[in-house]
Amino acid sequence: MHTSTISDQTDCTGTSPVLHYDGAGPIASIPSHNEIVAEYDNRMTAILQQSISGKQPIHFMPTEVSDDTKYVNGVSSYILRITSSLINGQKAIVNITGIKPFFDVEVPEKMSISMFKSRLVKILSSILNSASKFRVKTISAFPLQGYHTEKKPYIRVRTWNHYDRYNALKAVRAVVSVNNYNPISEDDYNNPLFSLALLWDHTLVLTWDIEIYSSRKTGEVSNAKYEEDVVFMICMTVHWKDNPKPLKQICLVNVETAPDL
């Protein structure tokens, strides 16, 4: 399957000139992510720049969270990587370092804390092959599920990287609780910049539809391994997430054409 080495690109709004594409590089007339954001940011970029210049907090909406490891002098260091959209739609990547991954294991009601901690240490030492790869301590916290008036004892297991945390958590197979979560306060909601960031997801979304044709006339679905099967049109729309109104409409075709007038 192939497309012609000469392609035309037209903005479906009829505002962009026809471009002949020779297949040698990117299509210059299609705006980049940052260019679209700059055109439709509703002055959010100016607000963002003012916050940066004034060293104010920069609020964003996370769209993806991932784990990574960086090795320095042979020692692994955990990195929490957050991909997000800023208030103007630009993409931002935040790397948080200095975190030691942990999870909390609830102490069974019919077992003493010391006995449970001892058993837990044996399990972890066996699975991680070393007692130096983790640390444990006793904490008190409210259970994650249900209503409770009193805190319960937990054993917090802290590792140096997320690989060891994964293996340790898999071995323990117990209830994991999140105890460092703080809800947003009313003061935060009254922050005008924060409220704008939470109003809607400023993620720029690209949708597309591909039209194909086969001169083999077999009635089968076109297949990329046949030269007779071609892509003759790719139509795309660009819009903000959860907003059906397109910001841009782009159509690529493999024959020379003129834009709509």
C-alpha cells in the first residue's frame, strides 16, 4: 500500500493554500501543536508567562503518569514522570526525583505488630535477595476503604526503585493503602489560575480517517503489501478534548486539487 509522492494538503475551512508534497519531509503548511495552541489559547499563554516570570505556582492537569529509573554511579534512582497539559494546552513533562517508593501493609487484627513485621521482613528479604534493598517502619493511618473513627497499624515498606517495589508488592499480596493524599482545599479552588486549569482538560486531540482503494478488485480489504492498494485520502480534525467543535480540519489527498472557496 502506498500514497503518491505528490500530495495536496488543504484546510477544509478553505483558508489554507494548496501544497504540493514531494515525500521528502514533513508537510510545512500543517501547523504544529504549539502553533495551534498559540492561535486558540484564549490568552492563557500570557497568563502562564506572567506566572512563570513572577515565580508563581504553575498548575496543570496530569494526563499520564509513568515510572522511570536513572542510574548514577551504578546506583538506581527512582523518577516519577508526569505528562500533562498546561492551562494553554501546551504539553509539559515534570520529572520528580528524590522519591523513595513505598507501600503500606495493614497489620492483621489477630497478630501482633512485632510478629507481623518479622514475617514481612523475611518475605521481603527472600524476594529482593537482600535486606539492604528496603526499609520498614510502623505507622498509624486510617484505612482507605470504609468509615473509621480510629487509625490502624500499618507496616510501611520503602524501596529504592520501582522495580523492587513491584516485586515486593507482588510478594506481599496484601492491601496497599495510600496515606499521603491531601484533598484540594477551598482556598485552592478560589485561586483564579487554578480554577481555570481545572475547568476543562486542555489536551489537544487529533482524530483522523483514512480512505483506501484497491485496483485488484478482489473484494478483500486493502493490504499494504500490494502496490495496487493505495491510500488516496487522509482527513483529520484537531480539537480540544471533550469539545466537538474542531479547531482545524485538514485533508490530505494524492491528486492535485484546489481548496474549497
